[in-house]
Amino acid sequence: MLGAIEAGGTKFVCAVGDEKGNIVDRIQIPTTIPAETMPKVVEFFNQYPIKAIGVGSFGPIDVNPESAAYGHITSTPKLGWRDYPFVQSLKDAFSVPIGFNTDVNAAALGEVTFGAAKGLDSCLYITVGTGIGAGAIVQGKLLQGLSHPEMGHILVRRHPNDEFRGKCPYHHDCLEGLAAGPAIEERWGVKGDQLVDRMEVWDLEGYYIAQALMQYVLILSPKKIILGGGVMKQKQVFISVYKYLKDFVNEYVTLPDLTEYIVGPGLGDNAGITGSLMLAHQAFQEENQR
């Protein structure tokens, strides 16, 4: 049996299941501070004979196994979790292999294994919610270099009619600062779920997301793009994204049918936790090949 943790900024989803993505049991735990959240995580997994744990975590995190800070949450705005040794804390509690990556990389892994990108060796998973992040599968492997991708913080051109300063505490008007859920709420004065019929809201959202997608397409050329997260549950955003992406690309490259190329998660809200099960499976296999 495998353990999985989808560690988000507001809640931890913990589950047990198998390498086929079947989930046997799961719980949700509020993300408060490590001293409160982690004992509940340990208590849950202690009920089961798990052989590995996969973690898809909010970040930034250190995913370089050669780094002294490997397995830590690093410069997160959630101060209680800054420099938290996530992997080591799990190793202290369980003598099993630990797979560790970003929440969006885990979701990308889930989608390419069982979801909307199944059968492909390339995809891009983007979540647009409280923040914006992206994970990529390239030639069948999670994209990783000096660190993990931070595609939510690229710079985009401001819409001529948008005077909103931007919500990102680091960059103000990066993609996340202009298009994540908190930016929508602060720009328009109410939460997004109260703006369903305001088409100008979702047209502007699509304008920024499409700019980002153009850059990702030109750099990574993914075979499938999956847009998830709470904001993308407003399906009208997809229509705006299709329109603006076509305009921005301006026939420079040939794009597939956008309604089939840019889609929602095939696994729905289970993409991240399913991908975390796959991280556990990979960690178990790697440990047993040594």
C-alpha cells in the first residue's frame, strides 16, 4: 500500500492507495503550522502498512537531492512552513522511501499517467487558484533543472485597461499577481464565485493566461495543456483563452484544435493526490533497484 500527501496552502489531502491510482482512504487536514498539521498526517498513515509515501507540496521547495536543503519547503510566504524539513520529518516517522516534488508536478504526473494526457510523453499542467503554478512532463520525465519550474511568476504584458497593481508580494504584476484568485478578488472587490456573469472579468483572465500559454507553447511545445485549479472551474475562461491565444500566436506556429489541446483535468480534483501516489510508487521502485 502507498501513501500520498497533496500538501496545499490551505489543506493537506492524505490518501492511501496503489500504483494503479486506486484510493482506499483519504482525509483532509487544515494547513496551519507544522506542529499542528504533521501529527495528524502521521496519525493517519500509522493506520496502514504503507511501503512508500509520495508528497506533492506547495512551494517553493528544494527538489535537488544533492542540496543540503533537499526536502525542505523554502521561501514560502507561509512563514510557519519556511525552511521546514518536510522529507526528514516523514523519514523520522516512517522508515519508508519518500518521493518529493511540487504539487503541480504531482498533478502533471497524475494526468499523464491516468488523466487527460494519458498515452503521451509530454504535457503541461497549470493550476490557477490561490496561486498559479505549473508542472511539466518532457520526454516522459518531470521537468527539473536547478530547481522546479516556477511558471506562475513569469512577466506578462498588462492589459491596456487594467490598472490593478498586482497581488504578488515578490513581483506585483507577474502572472500570479494579475490572474490568481486573490488578484481577481482584490481587483473586482468580491470573490470570483460572485462574478460568474461578469464576462469582462473572465475575458481579462483569459487575456493573461493566454499570454503565458503562448510562452509555454513556444518554449516547451507540450503535446497537451491541462488547466486546473479553482479559477478554471469558471468554464468561460477557456473560451477567452482560446480566443486570445490564437490572436497572440498569429499563425507563427500551427496549433492543434484548441478545444482538444487545452483542456481541464481528466482526473478532476484528484490529479494531485493521484500523482502523489505515483511519486510514492517511483520512490519505492528506485529504493528497490539500489
